[in-house]
Amino acid sequence: MAARSLTAVYDDHLKPSGLRSTQLAVLWAVVALDDGTVGRIAKVITMDDSTLTRTLKLLERDKLVSLHPGRDRREKRVRATARGRKAFSTAMPLWQQAQSSMVKRLDGRGLGDVNAMLLHLASAQPA
């Protein structure tokens, strides 16, 4: 329930960009990895392959990313399109506003603890 509340804060701030927080997380990894594989993106953002695939299909539908074959039939690679990079640039200041909002809500004391807990939980997930 706490994770949903946290996600709702970020999603609310991101509305003007047209992205949800999960989409931004995936797009962020796609931009950072620049032509990374789906498997690598999943590892970087600790997201299971099926959830990542669904999110990538939405981003592809909206022409924010393009998927193309890798070295063999099993590998798919992902690139951000120009439209995707623009959406990412638009979303980042909104994400930063959400971060600031969370710092204010937690009086600046607890955000590090929340982030540390979330990182700990993510690292405890089975690979």
C-alpha cells in the first residue's frame, strides 16, 4: 500500500508529460543504456521480463522507443526515439518536482530511509 501511495505522488507530478512513473523508469533505462537489450534493461531496473515487455509495448505504441532484433532471434534491443528522448526531457523536471514534494512530505528526514529500504527490498528479490 505504501508503494502505491508513493507511485501515485510521482504519477500525479508526471501527468503533464503523458508518462507514468513505471514508463519513465523504463524510458530512463532505455535512454541511459542506448540500444540495450531487454534483458539488460530488466536487470538494471529490477523489473521482471513480462512487466517490462508490457511497458515497452506501450512505449513502442506511443513511438517513444523502437525495438529491433539483436545478435540472434532471442535477443531484442531497444532504442529511444527522438520523440522518446523529448518525452524523457519533459518528464525529468517533473520527476524532480515529485522528489522535492516527497522530501517536504517527509520533512527531509525520511526520504533516504525510504530509498534505502526500497533498494534493500529490490536487491532481496530473486533474480
